[in-house]
Amino acid sequence: MHVYLHHGAIAGASHCKGIDTGFMSLSPWKIAFLGVIQGITELLPISSTAHLRAVPAFLGWPDPGSAFSAAMQLAALAAVVSYFWSDVSGTTVGAWRALRTRRWHEPEFRLTLVVIVATIPIVIAGASLSKVLNSCHSPLRTPMVIGISSLAMALLLALTERMASHRRTGDHITFRDGILIGLAQVGALIPGVSRSGATLTAALGLEFERAQAARVSFLLGVPAIAAAGLHEIYELAKYHLPMQGWYLLAIGLFVSSLASFVAIWGLMRFLERFSTWPFVYYRMALGVLLIAGSIYGWF
């Protein structure tokens, strides 16, 4: 056991009560490495949870836990807001202006309402399932469950890519779009599904162009990402996380935010030129690997 677990620090998932703080048993350089993994995979449709569960398992490290995964979403939030700053700031200012002048037909106000509608399902579902999702040794964080959900999501993405026409832009998003993408976002509560994967698949299924589907996916997901990350920070504070834990989280957040920005920059340019099939194949391979690893005891 590492020295920084002494003096009353939380000794990882195996000894935690209620909230999963397995990341406390990892060294700073391991946290930084997982921050890079989290940052890259959070905004790509390949599931950050699957990678934060699989990579430590194959390396023989402890599971960093759901608290680490959720808190690291604040890094993805920083990347999304900075990359889409013109969209986020324009929508916020426009919605406030429309609200103040009671011009309800303004597109910025309408988009804000669509974002709110898309956020409601995951808020309700997340609150209902929080004890199961965030508990130590959650049954949903087993490699078998993550492998199956990763494989299932790969098949859904493949089906959508095969059937979608990719003809719509994000300028004409409707409340129906918001509801359907919001419901798809709920699926991301299951580790291995991927929030970006679920919402991107839903947006593609609604006939959005690939790059526009990613843009819609990220913009509609901003409140959910913010809520998940801030809620986890609040829970860790309420749990009296020691200073060493905050130090490790700070390292992870800093590294992850840089990796997230690179990931979103690369994804947007990739989808302007190519299809999502590489992600489909990757998710299939990852799902098969996790399922096989569970069956043959590789973890």
C-alpha cells in the first residue's frame, strides 16, 4: 500500500463505505496516465468508463472507481465549452436577452429549452440510480457488464451508420430531437455505453450530418456533464475526502482537460471527412476483449 494512504486517508475501494474512492490507492503518475485515458475517451464514442476499468485491470492496478470517472467529466466540460465557446456564449446571451424581452420565438431561447428538455431524463435516472452507480464494487462496473454494453453500443452505432442519411444540420433542432437524445443519454449511466456514443448515435439516427451530430451531442450534453461532475465533487467533499485525494483529482483534471480538448478537436475534423465505422470496430474489439477477459480470468 502506498505511503500516501496513511494518516487517515481513504484506502481505496476495498475499504470504502458508500462512495467508491479507489483512485486514492494510485500514485500521481498513474492518475496522470488515467487522466489522459479519460480525457481522450470521454469525448470519443468509445466509453471512458470502459477504458478506466479495463486499462487498470490489465495493468494490475486497482479500479479508480466511479467517483474518479464522474469527477473527471469536469475536464470534458472545460474542453466542450472552450471548443464550442461561440455556440455556448451566443446561446446563453441570446436566451437571456429573449427572456428579458419576452421574445420567445428567438432561436437561442428555443435551443436553451431543447437543452433543458434533453437534460431532464438523465437527471431523474441519475438520481434514482446513484446508490447503485456510485457504490463500492458496483455490479454495473464489472468487466463482463462493460464488455456487453460496449458490444451492444457498437452494434447500435453500426446500424445507425448504415441506415442514416446524414442530411440535417444543427440549426433546426426540435424538441423531439431533444427528448430522443435525452433518453439516449440515460443509457450512458450503464458503464460501457458512453455518453458521447449514445447521444451521437441518437443524433445520427435523427439524420444529422456526422459533424453536426457530434456538435448537437456535445451541446445538449453540457448540463448533464456539468451536473455529474459537480455532484461528484460535492459528494467527495461531503465524504471528507482528504487533501491527498484532492491533490490527485487536481492532477487528473488538469491532464484530462488537455487530452479532452485534443480529442474533441480531432473528432470534429475526423467526422467532417470520415464515417464512424472505425469507432464501431474498435468498440466491438474492446467488448469482445472484456468479455473474454472476464471468462478466462485475465483481470
